[in-house]
Amino acid sequence: MIVTPVVYCEDDQTLVDAFNHLPRPNMDSNYWSSDELKDLRGRVKTFYITAQGSRCCYCNRHLGTENHRVWDVEHIADRSKHAWFMFTPTNLAAACLDCNTAKSSTEVLTNARRVTYPSGSQHFKIIHPHFNRFADHILRVGQVYLPKTSKGKFTIYKCDLLRFAEKYIEWENRAVDRRFETEVSTVFADGLMAQAAVENIIAQLPNAE
Ligand SMILES: [Zn+2]
């Protein structure tokens, strides 16, 4: 998806401006969770859920619920590391709780020392919902996610997108079970959709979609 950035209302913009005028060492990443930002957080979340058609920015799954508790406002460049991007509209999106938890504080910038927000895809290791189309980087077949690019591979591993296939076939010892590793690597190495590899994975899934 290519997501449209949020435009803050007047009240929210006042809060954003006050934060953005702080010296960088004084920017506290925990400010995001403060009571003062409760309404802003709610508006940002609602905006991105709608802008993304209720699809998580990383797993691209449609969350068919009106309950916003299953969503997080996602800071693509993590706010604990880059507090100065906390309100940057192109740094914000909506992610499902599972993807956001898996990604955690993963560094996604190719240059972690940046102080101005990058304006293009090449500065990010992860699929960026404002700059990239999911399908250009990941092939999803039912429960299986396969990388088409290095960004796709990074996103699959850092957001734990193998969790769906793992759950589906009731994998145990998931940390050591690498049964699809060869197939995933084959697809990635070829840089194209290796249909045989995909079919091999699908064949191992019971009742694949
Ligand atoms: Zn997700």
C-alpha cells in the first residue's frame, strides 16, 4: 500500500509544534503515551486504519473489526531510538499488535544517525507503507509469505510473518524448525517467484487456502 500521511487538526498541530521545537536531547519518547496526547493518538490511529483499508502495514492482513484495540499506531522508525520523528506523518502507520510487538524497536533506517526524515524507500530496510507497495516485495500465498526483495525478507523476519504458517501447521519448536528455509532462500536467491518452491510449501500445508 502507499499510504497518505495524516494531516493534524489545529489542536494537534499545536502539540506537535511544541514538541518539535524542543532541543533533541529533551525529546522524551515516552511523551507519546501521555494523557495529553490521548485524543491525538486516537485520531491518528483512526486515520491510518481508514487510510490503509483496515490492513496492517506489515502483514497486509485485513482486520475485520471495528475494535481499535487490536491496532497500534506504528512508528516506522522506532520512537525510542528516534524521538524526533515521533510526529512525522510519513513515519506513522497502523499495525496489528502482533506485527508491532515482533518488530519492537528494530532499527529500520539504513543510516541510524539521520536527523531529517528520509523521503524515499532506499533509506529503509523494511517495507515502508508510505513508499512501497507490499506486493512488490512480498508474495503472499494463503498463510505463506515469501520475499521478492531484501526489504521483503527483512520485513518477513523482523515482523515474524512466518507465524501464520507456523500456527497453521501447528509447528512446535518454532525457533529451531527451519523446514521452509531452503524454499524461502531459493525464492530470494532467484529474485523472482520460484513457483516450484511456493508449490512445495503449499503442498506441506494442510487445507491451504
Ligand atoms: Zn500485522
